Amino acid sequence: MMGPMRKKWAAFLCTLLALALCACGEKPAEDEAPPDSEDAGPYVLTVQVGGAQDTLDPAAVTARGGETVLYHLFENLLRWEDGGDGWAVLTNGQAESYTVETDYAGNATYTFTLREGIVWSNGKAVTAADFAEAWQRLADPANELPHRELMSAITGYGEVLEDGTPAPLGVSAPDSRTLVINLNGSPAWFLEEVCAGAYTMPACPAGGRPDARGTVTNGPYTAVSLENGEVTLERNASYYAPDPKGPEQIRFQAITQDGTDYAAFTAGELDLTADVPEDVLKTLAESGLWTPEPITETYGVMLNARKAPFDNASVRMAFHLAVDRDAVAAAAGKLTARPAPGIVPYGVSDYSQRPALETEAPEETPPDPNAPPEPEKPAPVCWDFRSHSQEVVTAEHLHNYQADLSYAQALLAQAGYSGGSGFPEVEYLYVAGSETEAAVARALQAMWKDGLGVSVSIRGVSQEEYDAALSPTLPEESEDGTESSGGEDGTEEDAGIPSFAMAAQSFRPLCSDAEVLLNRWHSGSEENVSGYASDAFDILLDAAKTVVSPDARDAYLHDAEAILLEDSPVIPVLCRGGSYQLADGLDGLYRAPDGVFFLYGIHRGAAAG
């Protein structure tokens, strides 16, 4: 999803990735048969980009790599094309155009016009009703589909959940080519995550079981088989815009993680792998020509801001500044893990326009009065929230750890715990089972001990115990039937306050939008288990929900994150990342965050130079 996906990245990042992982092969001789010629047989691309798949139903897919499979089988109102730098950007898909109107309250209404003549793989016409019915099915709570919250921005979603019928959802098809969607507000992520997302793809009413040959699709490929978690696709002859250079078949194999995947890649049995070993990544990292692929997930530590000692903002900030993220990343032992400059991870969109680089003005030519008008295209998705922040907003990457540590020690002394004296021992919880998380916990424990002189005990617990510690403490019923305080110390003030002091957790937004993630620390959010409350933070988030200008919205969100980092109810530690490698000589791959790959146009590349 999610998410966040789907951006046009900072040029330096894209260049490094391209140089490291997409090496070109030798140009075949002119008399050499191309890979998809009759002599060579069908051009088959074999890839490992995810886990075993158990369904091809867009609304039900949850397995890793499932988004990539769906983007080849189905097409949404909008689709993703190569932006020229190896990253996906929005363009028109099943819809040839759209318009948007916003009322006085900031609520948007989108009207999409479908392309004329588009059909399903069985020859049946694709209609606006197919989209409307797919989205109503996704929203219907009776179906218990995992991605239904993507419909939450559409009017009537609350009534759908309350009444148990999809009819109130604000999506309609006045005719076969017109789809109208009414929104609550103007969420910036709507086009990316809903209109171009994988999980909101349309479904053909006569589509049959979405798990094998016979699945009816409207994208560039159809399904040949789904067996033992592996998926085979073949070109859809009914698709309106096939890529003649792309593979005729695509085979998705499941990543095994048993050490044999990369060996198969080096042996030429795989064309693309997303399971690159650490020793290979180490060589690439040391060359300076590689950085992890963005995954929209941050790993951090929540602090209970409603219980001592972390009800003191100076204490929270001291713990935050005492974390050396570079050292923690090294302790984690994963080269794909990056130090987290903020709580919003890499891979999440900013929606404002990135300042353009100065280039020579093109020569002016008179317009051709007979030329047809260019079709309307979606507004570009511009740049990464994290990269934007590091360049022009918080500049967290410029901090000096030793200076930060000195300031942390002064803050702790200001709070009454000079050198850690008198500081109570606090407990750090994490879900047991991951050696990486245990290593991170040990590294943080040592930093707080050595840098601040405080003792933190670490404990790996079951998911059930973890969830209980983060849940509000409920009043207990005494033997005489009256309610007693649920607090640890017997005071009523502790009732309703979670019992944890520190808890490690991964933070991942539902979709590619900073507001969606930051909102969990809004004082009115049910997800705000830390109990953090800031009027300034709330005002910025509330303003971001209503403002129409993308530039103003992004400014509010960057400022809100800066306040969150200053108040430190959560300490961001690491940003999760990924990796991939494309076989030598192949070209035409482009991608999006969260390990989404677009394979339609992969072909043998020309010789370098």
C-alpha cells in the first residue's frame, strides 16, 4: 500500500540505485534472435519478489509480493508508468480523464470517464459499475476484507459499517463510462492509494474463482495457474496497450529464504530477486553506490507520557537524544535497516511540487491548430516526505551525536536526575521472537546506561502480553461488587492508563501519507496509547485535514512531525528497507516503495555507451 508508494524520488537516490542494481548487458548481435522470437520460444520472465500467494482476489491479497502480481493482472482507474528514473508515477489507466470539484467545506467530488472500448479478458466490456460494485464489496463489513479502510475517505463509509449494507457508500455509476465518487474532505492520498491502488482493483461480475486459469482480468496479463503459492501469468490479448517488448509469460516464485534463492539467481534461473544476501549488499554498500529500497515502516520506542518518569518532557527528550541511531542500525545487523531521522519512514509521499532543477528552455514552436488536445493526466506525485524533510525542514541528519548526548545529560539533570541519580528503573517491552529486535533492545539499553546513567530492563514477551500492557487499565471489581482502581499503585488516576513504560513497535501507515501515520498521536485518536497531548500538534494536523493547497498541507505535516520529535512521546530508531537485483542485460524495470515491481516492459537492454 500503503502505500506510502508511488513517488518520484530525489535524483541522487535514484541514480545510486540504478547504478548499483540495474547493470546493462551486452547488446546482442543483429543476427542474434531476440528472446521472444519464434526460434527462442516465448519470452518468459522468472522472478522472486514475495512469498507464497493464496489468492488473486485484489480485495483479499495480503501475502508479500501480492501487490506486484495484482498490478499485472488488473488495472485501476489510474495506473503506474515509468517516470524515466526507475520509479513509478501516475498516469491514466482504465479512465481516460477525470475532473474534481470541491465544495465550500473542502469536500471533493471526483468524476472519472472510462476509456472507450476497454474490455475484460473474456471480451465483456469494462463498465463504471464494475468499479462501483468492487468498492462497495470492499467496504461491506460482512465480507471481512482486509483493506476496507481504504474506503474510509468516501462518504457514507461510516453508515456502511453501522448498517452493514454497502448501499450508502458515496460511489455511483450514472452510465457505463462515468464513475462519480464523493469524499469527506480532499485526502491527498486518494488518487494514489484508491484510484491507482492494487487492493481496490475492479472485479468482473462473471470473473469466476480468482485463483487460477479462468480468472477474468482487465490488465496486461491473465492468470495461467496458481499452484503451491507460485503464480504464472500470460499476456492478455484483450488489453488495450500491450508492451511489445515485454515478457509473454511471467512466473512468480516464492522466496524461500533458505539460502538457495540467490544461488538460483546467479545460475541464471531467476531474472529478478528481492532476496539479496547480506554479503552481496555489504559489497554494494561499501562501494557507495547502494542504499536500501524504501519500505514504508519505521521501528521505534513508545514512551508512556501519562506515567512517571516519562510524563516529563525533558526526560523523554533526554532518552531520545541519547540514541545513536547509526550504532543501533549496526547492532541490528541488517544492511537494509537505515537510521530513522523521523517517525515518517522513507517511501511516503509529499504531495507538493518539488522545485524543478534549472534547465535550458526548450525552443518555442508555434502550436499546431490541427493537433488533437493532449489527454488530461493526473497531477504528478512529486517527492518523498523523508527526503524533503532532510533537505529543507528538520535536517535531523545534520545532528552531532556527542553534542546531542551532552544536551540529553543536561535535560536529565534539569528534570532532577543528574547523572541518572534517583532515576527509577523502567522496563522496555518488545515482542519476543526476533533476534534483530532483541539486538536493538540491548543496544538501546547500553546507550541509556552509558550515556545517561539510567537502568532500563528489557523483556521480550508474547504478543498477547504486549497487547495487554498497551491496553487501558480497567477498574477492577472488588468482592463486594464495587469497582476499585485499576492502577498499579491503587490510585484512581491510573485507571484507564496503560501499564507499560517503554514499548518497541513498528509504525506503518495504512496508505502513503504522513498525516495518516502522525494522526495516531493526535489527542483524540484511539491509537494514541502513549497519552501524548499537544494543542500545537493537534492544530497542525487538523489544519492539514482541511487545507486544499498541497504546499500548505505538506508544510503543516512537516511542522507537526518536528513538534512530535521535540516532545518525544515516541523515539524513531530505524527505517525498514529492502533490496533487489535484476539480471545482467535486462532493462525496463521500474518500481515503487514496499517492494512493488512493474515488469511489463522488461527486455534486453542496449550496450552501454
